[in-house]
Amino acid sequence: MEPKRVIVIVTVFLLFSIGFLATLTGFWGGARSGTLVSFSFLFGSEEGTNYTLLHTPHRKLLPRPGTEKVEPNRIWGEKCTKSDIVINQGSTAPLPSGIPTYTVEIMNMCVSGCDISAIHLRCGWFSSARLINPKLFKRLRYNDCLVNDGRPLVNGGTVSFQYANTYLYPLSVSSVVCV
């Protein structure tokens, strides 16, 4: 073979490999920022597995791009506000049927050490192809979802769940009650 032809073949192979890896890891917009990629399909996992993300309490998802950190707007003497609840979402491996999945973390980041209950989120017509424990998260009506069955989320605590849908639902805090 000609040396030029070998160089072209090697270059094309390398570019294809880099592009494939970049797509898997979310680089170049192949997935959303904060994407968690499961490589279990490369290592021969059993059929019928749903590729769920193992919960590790020390690992937090990165905030979505375009979301700015909002500092609490406290009135003097106010114990907590809805801005003390931080919501992060990230893509995870799809279901075997190909439906995309997302992991959601809802955290109580109250700086004054408060517990927060009755956390309601704006969630549109939220639905999931994967069952979610209703004690963790449930839609009550259009644009009203309840977190942790209304029970207090302790200071520094996190509620985490996964849902499956063709697109990511934007979630934001609509109301909270300080305990």
C-alpha cells in the first residue's frame, strides 16, 4: 500500500474513534452537561438489566448549563426560602427499549440549618416510563409535584430518583414550608 493511503486510513480511523468517544461522554453536545454515561453495554451486562445508576451520596450532579446560582433573598428573621432547595438533573443510560433516562437530585442547601417540608415543584405534565416511588416524587396536578411525600427534607439532605421520558422535564421550586 502507498504510504499516503495508509496515513489517510489511520487518520480517518482516529477521527472516527475520537468522535465516537466524544459522543458517548457528552462532549460536543452529544448529551447534556452533567451527563452520566453507563459503559455497561461494553462489558457484557446481563440481558434484562435496566442500567440504573447506583446511588452514591457523596456524588452530586453538576448544574445544568444556563442555570445561575441564586442567592437566597431573605427577609430579616426568615428561616429559609425556596431558593434553599437546589435541583440538579443529568442524563443517564437509556432503558433497554431506548427511552432516555434522567437522574434528579433535590437538595436542601439551607445555610441556617433548617429542615424544609411541603416542597412543591413546577413540573408541567411530568410523567415517566419508569416507575417512581410516589413517596419520593409524585405529580399532584398539572405543574404541581410533591417531593418526599411532603415530609421534611433535613438540612443537607438529598432526595434522588430516576425517570424515563423522551425529553428532560424542567423542574423548579414553586413553594416550601420551613420547619
